[in-house]
Amino acid sequence: MTARTPRIEIEYCTQCRWLLRAAWLAQELLTTFRDDLGEVALVPGTGGIFEVRLDDETLWSRKERGAFPELPEMKRMVRDQIAPDRSLGHTDRHK
Amino acid sequence: MTARTPRIEIEYCTQCRWLLRAAWLAQELLTTFRDDLGEVALVPGTGGIFEVRLDDETLWSRKERGAFPELPEMKRMVRDQIAPDRSLGHTDRHK
């Protein structure tokens, strides 16, 4: 299977019941970057994983960072990669 | 980018604002087939599209069928392909 790019992948731990959190993040990113994203994939995982990847790059790993991503930070990271000229409105003013 | 299989792809029309519907279906399928699915991808589209694909096969096309998929039917179609021995509980009793 070939995926569409830019592709965001959210791998979440099913044992931790993080599907809702992952699906919420997916919808936020698809709303903000509606015309810029090829797809957002939800990937069931295990062992406490919560990782967000953009194509081959890991943007966020809960294990490395010790926390879930904050939404404004996540959006800025995605924006910087796929739509660097785009303003995120009030999100940008808290940089 | 290589996707994980079995892969379900839900392509939805952004102009029609069907993201919430697509995300709801994604979560239902990921809940029911937690250990059987490689990923569920949400794919923004246009022009009234609402299509559900399993790997290379189209399971549902709103244009062809003239309606959105019913959840029990959708789950049976997915189950028959990826976990044929699995009972879907009360969903199966309405066959």
C-alpha cells in the first residue's frame, strides 16, 4: 500500500486507551491543514507509545519528551514543515 | 511512504464537512478491530466523495451506493476480509 504525502502518522497505545486522544489530534490537524495534508493515519500500537510522524520524520515521541504534545506546538511543527508561510493566527502569537 | 496493512482508507469531502463522520467511522473500526488493523487513514478529498477502502479494494463508495455506509454493514464487510472467524456480537444477529 502506498500512502499519500504529506502523511502524518499518529501511533498510539491501545492498552492505554489513547485512541480518542489520537483521533482528536488527527481531526485538529486535518482541520487546520485541510488542503496541505495527503492523509493522517491512526496506527494502533502498544507499550505506552504515542508518536507523531510526518513522512519519515518523528515530530513527537511521548517516551522521549515525557509528555503528550501541546496542540499549538504540534501545529507549529507541522506548519513549519509543510506550509511554512502559513500563519496559524493566535497560535503563533504565543511563540 | 509505506503504510501498514491491513489498511483502511477513508476519503471524505472536505467541502461537505464530512471529517467528523469519517473520524467517527475510523474510531469505530479501530475500536472493533484493534488488533487486526495496521492503520486507518483519513484522506481529505473533494467533490462529494466518501469512500472506504481496505487495502486495494473499495468497500464503499457513496457515489455508487447513493448513501453513507451503515456501521453494522461496514463492520461486517471489514470483518469478512480481515477477521472472518470473529463474531461481531449483536451486529451479526441482524444479518
